[in-house]
Amino acid sequence: MDKNCVKVGIIGCGGIANGKHMPSLSRLKNVKMVAFCDIIGERAAKAKDKFGTPDALVCTDYRDLLADKSIDVVHVCTPNRWHSIITVDALEAGKHVMCEKPMAINSAEAKKMLDAAERTGKKLTIGYQTRQRADARYLKTECDAGTLGDIYYAKATAVRRRAVPTWGVFLDEYAQGGGPLIDIGTHALDLTLWMMNNYKPKYCVGTNYHALNKQTNQGNDWGNWDPDKFTVEDCAFGFVVMENGATITLEASWALNVLDAREAITQLCGTLGGADMLDGLRFNGIRNNQKYMFKPQLGGAGAAFYDAKKEPSMSDIEAEQWINAVVNDTDPCVLPYQAYTVTRILEGLYESAKTQDIYRF
């Protein structure tokens, strides 16, 4: 691999590829997108025209892309059901893989990806870009420094009021494996586990609801959904206990009748202090026998008539650190076993909701 010219292939040229992966990769000077695959050929061709090299490959069968030995890295941006199949094939073909979240539709499929990465020695990461938000990176530094002490309770939240995605296959349980829990709840859970640095679940209890799916008076931000095609849950809730006794509660919804809607945030409670993202990033604790709260100033200006330089987007930071990991043979921010644990917990919550019983790991 030429460190000054990392050749990337894109598999799946839909919304997430166009909204996140390809724009961010295009801003990296040492990256060239040389192949585009989509089951709809026109989408692949359009992506090539916008982001690719003049001679970039366009195809509808991802195996044609993997057969190109010059490609170093593959980004898998397909619906969830095909994450594992394509990722394993790509790793076996000698490619490093960035797979969009969640890792897979269940833990068995995720484990295949984990094993393939270990077997081939190729790098694998999952697209949890929320870790690259400024507030998340600052909070992670404080957690790693021990500022909060032993974190024994956390709350992971990804709740929308009425913002059900009506495009693509988001509402299709077969293609996606679930609804808001696996779509946006996965970000909140990943963020929380990362802060706690705790990847050993013991048991969980989950509930999910199809409470609003069939409604026609919707008030949805992206227009009305088709009730007949809304086969996934509209909200889900979970209670997770880790092996060390720590507790995590999780709430995820695309359409909850609540005014306080928040997406991909975490609240942490430790023995020395706490932190949350409820009004910006806030820390709390006890100092000199008095309660305190402080809010770090993240990226704000410190002088009149001066705007501090804006940071790159979290997607740009994600892409850069990923390519740097490939080029320099270092670990990417999101490690495969971490994403595997997220999938295990999501699966446990779905199974608990289905059986109406405790799920033990």
C-alpha cells in the first residue's frame, strides 16, 4: 500500500455513503476512491462521477470490487443484514474494512466479522462517529483520567419526538434487524460503554413497542410513514447489568411523545463525580465539602469579534483517524470487540423483549 495514495472502494452508495463516508474521504489528500458498488447501478455511477477517480470501477456485484487487488480499504455502507457477509468477504480478500454501524444484525454474524479480522490480520472498525464529537472526546479524556471515579450507573439516550426515517429500508425488520434500538440506540450505548470502558455484560431486560406504527395522524418530521411497511419497533427500553455490578439504562425511540428529545447522549455517575450531556457537557461533584458543577467551553471564542476556528466534523475526524490507523498500522478508535459487545447487548434486549424474560450473557 502506498501511504500517500490509499485506494478505497465503496460498497453501498446510498444515504449514509453520500452523507458521511464519501464526503469525508474526499477531503483526505492521501485517499482516492477507485471503486463504487451498489445494487442500483445508477447510484454507483453517480457516486463515481462525484467522488471517484476518472477510471474508477462501477459495478453492481460487490465481488467484482473485491476482486480488484489494488484496493486497500473497503467501506461497507449497506443495510444491516449484509454487513457481516460483505465484511467477511472483504477481509478475506485482503482489504481493511470500515463497516457502518451497527456491526451486524446479531451477535453470531458480528462474531464472524471479529473472527475474520483476527484470522486475516486486516483492520476492522465500525462507524460509531459519535465518539468524535468534541463533547465526547473531552468526556472520554476525563473518564480515562479517573475524574468520575468508578462509574457504576449510566443512562444512554437516543430519543426523537417524531422523526421516523421514511426512506431506504429503515422500517424493514428483515433488512435492518430492528428499529430505533439498533439504529440510533446503538450510538448511545456505544458511547456509554466507551466512557465506562466496560465491555462485560452479565444480564439485561428489554421492552419494545409498536405503539405508533399504525397511526395515520403522524406529524413526522420527514413526512408520513407507510403503516403497512413499519415492521420494526418505534421505541425500546433496556436495563443492563454488567459483570462488575454497574448498571446501564437505555432508551431509544424514533417517535416518542416527549418534549425533551435527545439523541446519542450519555449520563454517567461515578464514585467521585458525574457527567451528562443534558445542557452541553456538564460535570458535577463535591469539592471542599460543597457541591459543584462546571461546563467546559468547547470551541468557543475567547475574545470579542473573534470566532474560534471550527473543528472538523465528527465524520471527518472519524475518516482521518481510520485512514491513519491503516497507514500507520495502529488501532482505530473503534475496536471490533467493542462493537461486538454493543451488538451482543442489543440482541439481548431484543430477545428479552420477545420472551418477556431476563436475558443472560
